[in-house]
Amino acid sequence: MTNNNNFSSISTSSRSLHVQVARSIARGILSGELAEGSIVPNEMTLCSQFGVSRTALREAIKLLTSKGLLESRPKIGTKVVNRAYWNFLDPQMIEWMDGLSDSKYFCSQFLGLRRAVEPEACALAAIHATEEQRTELSRIFNQMVEVTENFDLDSWTEVDLSFHRLIFNSTNNDFYLPFGNILTTMFKTFILHSSKHGGVCLDEHRLIYEAIMAGDGDRAKAASVDHLQSKKHRLPEAI
């Protein structure tokens, strides 16, 4: 990437200027417009293109550096880091990624991640969920049943999201909590895609729910593995 990239001037809004600048640069990186290993335009050029102060630009660069997208080196400049170091699970990164890649490819990758962690989360939830969390899971599952009786995609998306978020929280394991707290955007995109024709896998959710309520970790894990089969989500078999 050479220094001839043109960014649009940032308009004023309630969002901090440096966050707007960071988002614009990040999307250039995430889309491949700013290639890995390339040097981004210098400070003076970027300030001119975005129409912002050096302070705002430096704060934006600092934010992008914290997410693993950029690194600054003396006498070299600010460089786009290899994607292996990008923090894809950062909630702000997830927001910035929205709409940049094909939804089927995005969902297929996310399904792979879910297969790796969610079955174990279901097993842990069956063992460690508190009484209050089990009560809440019952309430949410009953909502799922009601929604399927008069299907509405938006309503299903919200209740399905709540179901899976609560499972991760019910592990009561700090390292699983981020999947319940910061992946809302990814879950929502995935659920909207896989349920858009009215297919909601209620029976599979019921099996997971009943196993967790029974405190049966092995059964909860097996039910989750079955639920996360790609053929049940209308996604490509492999990318």
C-alpha cells in the first residue's frame, strides 16, 4: 500500500472523532484495501484527508494499535500488522467488520468457532449454573416456544441470542464469559442468516435446555454438538 490512499473527511457526530477515524482506517485494513505489511499514509496526509487534528489521529492510531491492526516503528512509519495478530474477538472490531465480507463465509467461520467452544460451555452450564440462572433459562426457553407458535424473525433472533448468551454466562467460568458478553453482533448476524426462512431448531434447543436443567453435562454437550451441525443452519458445508 502506498501513500496515495484517499480517506473521506470525518463529519461531526456524537461519536468521538478518533473512533470515527479508527473505524475508517480499520475497515480499510479489514477489507484488504490497506494490505498487510503496508505503510499507511503519514500523519500530515491522514490529518488532511480526514480533516482532523493530530491529537485525534494519534488517538485513533493508538486505538488501532491496541487491537493489533497497526504498529509504529521509528524511521519506518505506521505499518499494517499481519492478520494473525488482529484481535478479531474485540467487540469494536466485530462492529467494524460488519458488511465487509460475504455473510455465508462469515457465518461458516463463526460456526467453526462455536463448534470448538459452545458444546463444552453447555456441559459446564449443566454442572455450574446457579438456581437463578436455571430459572432464567426456563423463562427464556418458554419464550422460544411462544415465538415459534407465531414466528417472527426479529423476536426469534432476540430470544435465541438470549438463550446462548445465558449458557456462556452460566458456565460461571470467566474465560467463557466473553462469548456471552461481547459476541452479540456475531451471534445476531449468524442467527439472522440461519433462521431467515423460519427454521429455528426448537427441538435441538429443547434437548440442550433439558440436559442443562437436569445437570447432565455429557448430554448437554452431545445435544450442542448435534445442534451445531452445518446442515441445520443452512450454511455451506465447507469454505
